[in-house]
Amino acid sequence: VQLQASGGGSVHTGGSLRLSCAASGLRLQPYNIAWFRQAPGKEREGVSCISSRDGSTYYKDSAKGRFTISRDNAKNMMYLQMNNLKPEDTAVYLCNAVNYWGKGTQVTVSS
């Protein structure tokens, strides 16, 4: 099983990025899926997740109104649209399904 996150990069405050996570060896459709992030010197934290059952979503407070999680079960992909990025969003972003983790993609937001 592999989860490969991509789409990170360096942007200025207020910029946008769209992260993607491609799964191989695992069908995402039956599972809740999530995005986490880990900043240097900080613990990994959950950013957003989406239910497999009804598509309901959860966002950490600081992401509400700025981030949108989505999934495409046909493509076996998950996404995180991030708008109005702030320097405190700087981190490695990782996708998660079941007990599997992607390698992560770096997001850097400069002021």
C-alpha cells in the first residue's frame, strides 16, 4: 500500500495550494480519510477528514473556511484545497487512510 501526497510548494501569505494524495494497493472508498500536518518541532496534528459513509467533513478550527477536503473514489484520490494560506500553515502535510501514511508534501508560507 502506498499513499503519495503531492502539490505542496512555497507561497506567500494569502496564496493557495491544492494537495493531492494518490493511493495504490488500497481502495479508499470504504474508509474515512484525513490530512494531517507536522511543523518543525511540533506534534503531528489533524487538519481535516472526510467520512466514507456520507461525505461529512471535519476541520480543525484554524482551517475552517479556508481549507476544503474532498475525495474522488473513482480515481482513488483525495485532495485538500487550501486558500488564504498563512505562515502558521507551514508544515509537511500527510495523507492518511486506515493505518497508512503518505510520505508528505512540504507547504511553506512566507509573509
